[in-house]
Amino acid sequence: MIWAWGALAFWLAATLVNGWLAQNHGRNRAVRLFIPALFGVTLLLIWEGMVRGLGVSPVILPPPSMIGSRIAESLPVLWVDFSQTILKGALSGYLIGCGAAVAVAVLIDRSPFLQRGLLPVGNFVAALPIVGIAPILVMWFGFDWQSKSAVVVVMVFFPVLVNMVAGLKATDVLQRDQMATWSASYWQGLAKMRFPAAMPFLFNGLKIATTLALIGAIVAEFFGSPTRGMGFRISTAVGQLDLPLVWAEIAVAALAGSAFYGLVALIEKGVTFWHPSQRGRA
């Protein structure tokens, strides 16, 4: 029980430190990074202390130290799975789906017919469960990463499309009339005014799509995959009761997802530096 009491004591101390730092040094950039890092370390220590203190079986929930050692032991396997699922399946599908969504959003903006006809169909397709469409796409595109990329395209396309369509409507009538006064064509107005104004909406969709892409690629591998990939490894490791490897794959996926989201947020900050939401974070 000493592990459990030690974890609780550390949690109370870390809570007090985090509260003091947030109240007195919340504007300091280094402190803003340190606070979530300390919070994450606190959660890991509580997890470690509770599992060891309460004698929880590793089959039910392994401690973080065991997961960390399994990650170190399985780096070659984890890298192969990461390349198959994230770099090939998720990233390719993300780029194709988001690029296609932006292009279709421009077409919808140009055509009221498409706006009335395609968006309702898009909402219908977006509501389809992944467990229903993944087996079909695996049958169509095969068991390799191409079918996982297709699942990701379906998952990310419509959230980005809806946000981009809303972003293209973000300019008001006075701004559009001003461009018309200058005899600007549709494409000039799109490039100079409407597309930049749509960037906050677009990046909102892109950030949502980062998590959808990872989820889609991993879940699709449960319905057919070569002998590699994060979803394949999780399903086989569960059958073998190798829970540390399962949690190692989950940890790699979480780190990859956080890094992917952070990269998109960093690009957003550089592109939309003029937006009030970004100026307020400076």
C-alpha cells in the first residue's frame, strides 16, 4: 500500500504546484509547457502507484514502467507497425481526403446545385459507422495499406468539407462588394480574400481530421491486414494476453496523434497569425 499512498501524496503536491504556477506565472511560455508535462507525469505516477499498491494483475492493467520497458524491447516491431499504419495508411488518406475536401468545397461554393445536393449526402455518408464501411473498402482495395487509406479518406473528407464550405462564407457582403468594385474575378476574390478568411475554419477541420485519420487506419486493420500494422498487432496481442504490447501500441498511437495534432496547430499559428484567436495566445 505504500505505493498507493505515495502516489496520492505526489498527486496532492503536484496539484498545489500546478495551481500556484498557473496563478502566478501563467503567462510564461516555459511554465505553460511545464504545467501539462507535470500533470502527465503525475498521472503516470498515480497509475504506477495504484497498480503496484493494489496488486493489480498485469493482464488487467500493466504499470507504466512495464509498458515503457516493452516499448524499449519492441522498437523494431513498433516502427514497422508505425510505418504501415501511420505513415502509409493514415497520412496518405489524410492528405488525399483533406485535399479533395478543399477542392470540392470550392466547387460547391461555385454551384448552388452541388451545395443543395452534395452536402446532405455528405452528412449521410459521414454518419455511416466505420465498422460498416471498413470491411467493404478492405474487399475493394485489398488487405494492404491502400484500403486503410481509403477508410481514412472517407472519415476525414466530410468534416473538412463542412468546415471549408462554412469558411468560404465567412466574408460579409461589404467585403465581397468591395472586391466587385475593384473588378476582381471570382478566382481573384477567392485567392485574395475568401480563401485567407476561410483558414481558421479549414484548420479547425484539419485538426479534427488528425484524430479521425489515426482511428480510421487502426480500426480498419481489424478487418484485414498483412502481418504488420498497429491494429493487427493489437488484435493478435490481445488474443495472446500480451497486454504490455497492446499498451505499447496504444502509447505509440497516442504520441503520434498528439504530435500530428501539434504539427497542424503549429502550422495554423503561422498561417493565421492575424486571427484574434492566435493573437490572444501570444
